[in-house]
Amino acid sequence: MALMKFRKDRRKRQRGERREEIKAAEEAAEAGKTIINIECCMNCDEHAWNTSHDEKKYKRYYANFKLAMGELAPDTYHVGKNLEKEVPSIGAFEIFVGGKLKFSKIKRRKWPHVGFITHKIAGVEYDRSKDKNRNGIDDQLEKEGKVTDINTDGIKDTAQPEVMEKYKKEMEAKRKAQELEAKQKAMTQAKKVVSGGDDEF
């Protein structure tokens, strides 16, 4: 029950945030700005049973990208998140500029170089000597509090401790149940192979 309530409350909050994102993007478009939409994976704990996603990393990349574009071309571009999809694809960090896909983490199977790609979009020459690290990410953002409201599990820090403890226990129980189910299926399939499969004769 705690898990269901937590997810329900989170979805409600996220729908409200998305409405604000869309409204801001519409106003920016009316002002003549080009919209950059980032399809960004979220609620990674819901697919943690078959992925090793760190939601904090997705949020950090988005924050860095938005900040960089704001510094490079604040009057030309507006950056928004998940403007087209309420539920983004798992593992997504897809960058659309004016509706055209410019970078796909899913297709390339790697993270974008934030410094390079933001400068390229803005039409500004990029100096790689200024890289904070190999992906052009400024980890100082997190230290300055510009990437907030998350912890290592990608869960809101404002949640009550007892609720979070129940949530984590439920997630662990779910993971173990899924592992057990997968093992049982594998054993059943192995028995079928030994006995000749599903053939009638």
C-alpha cells in the first residue's frame, strides 16, 4: 500500500510539473524561440528489476544541458523536458531541436557530450580544454544545489522516512519474487527440453 500511494502521489506531482513545462514551452514558442525537448527517462525505480539506471544521473545531465543552453543562447532556445511524452522511453535521453532528433542515447547507447552538443546547437565553437570531465558535465552543479530534490535512489528526500523504508522493503521483495519466477521458468523450460519439449509425440 505504501508503494502504491507513493507512486500515485509522485505521478500526480509529475503531471502538474509537466503542465507547467508545456505552458512555458508554448509561451517561449510564441516569443519566437526554438524549442528543445529532452525526452528523459524517469521513475527509474519502477524498472530497477531489469536495469541499473541512476535517476540522479539523468536529472544531472538535464540540469547541465538546460543551464548550458541558457548561458549560450537564452534568447534563441527554450529547453523543456518530456513535452511530447508523459511517459518517456526507458533509458531515454533524446534531444529534439525544433521537433527534429539531434541526439539519441537509446540509439547510440551512450550519454551525450553536453559541452559539445550544446555549443553545436547554439552555433558556437567549442573549446574542449574547458571540459569538466569526459562528458562535459559540471559536477559542481550538484554541490551548488542546482540539482536538488533527489538522492542516490532517485527518490524525493521530502518523503517520510517510515514510508521510504516500507517502499524500499517492498521493492526488494518484488525484486526477489521476480528473480524466483525467472528461475522457475528456466527450470520448467529445461525439463521440457529434456522430455522432448511440447510435442505431442
